[in-house]
Amino acid sequence: MAQTIVLNASRKAGLRQFVKFCIIGATSAAIDWSIFTVLFLHNWNPNVAQLISFSIAVSNGFLWNSLWTFRGLGAGPRHEQFVKFLAVNLVGLALTLAINNGVFFLFVGHVLRQGEPDKLHAYLSKAVALVLVAFWNFIANKKWTFSGEAAA
């Protein structure tokens, strides 16, 4: 009985963390999409636009996840946590770029490039990547970046 209560509480805590992570992820995604859109609509290369929007969005994500979602969790100094968070998100960025280009290729038969006239498929590709990469980012950050009892 007690083991079941502890297991249920643990699942609820993990679910609460995931919901918080998704809320912060939504704000970071809004930042990412907004910056990406402005640059993309000004005919920047989609991959360069993604790199810039990513950099700003990941900084927002670290700040709020460390203060709210995983508050007090993770071992090591804060700057080391940021490096881990950045590393997880860099893998996420690589996945995003690969998924963006792969899904776009499935839609139109070639990868994204500057001045791409097919913006609808570019955005659909980005949406697919966002959903898939969100799961990677949450699990990796929970298990690595913010693992442990308390930050030093």
C-alpha cells in the first residue's frame, strides 16, 4: 500500500515537471518561432535562422526550468548546469535540423534552402521537429542536467 502511494506520488511529480517543462517549452518555442519567422520571412537561410532563434530560446528555457521546473535539483555549480542544458539542447538542435530537413524532403523532394517558396511545408516540418525534440529535451534534462538532490 505505502509503495503504491509513493509510486503514484512519484508519477504525479514527474507529470507536474513535464507540464511545467512544456509550459516553459511553449514560451521558448514562441520565442524560437517568432525570431525564426522574422528572419525566415526576410529570406535568411532557414538553418541560420534556426541557429539564432535556438540560441535565444535555449537561454530562456534554462533560466525558467532551473528556477521553476527543476528548482533545487541538479548537482554542481549553475554554470555547469547551463553547459549540460546547452549540450542537451544542442543535440536537440541537431535533431531539429535533421527532422526539419528530412520531413521537408518527404513533402517536396529536397531539403530546405534560402528563399524557399514552400513556407507551409517548412513550418509543418518545424512543427513535427518541435514535438519530437520536446520529449528528448525533457528526458535528457531530467536524467542528466537536473539529476540529483540539490544544486551546490
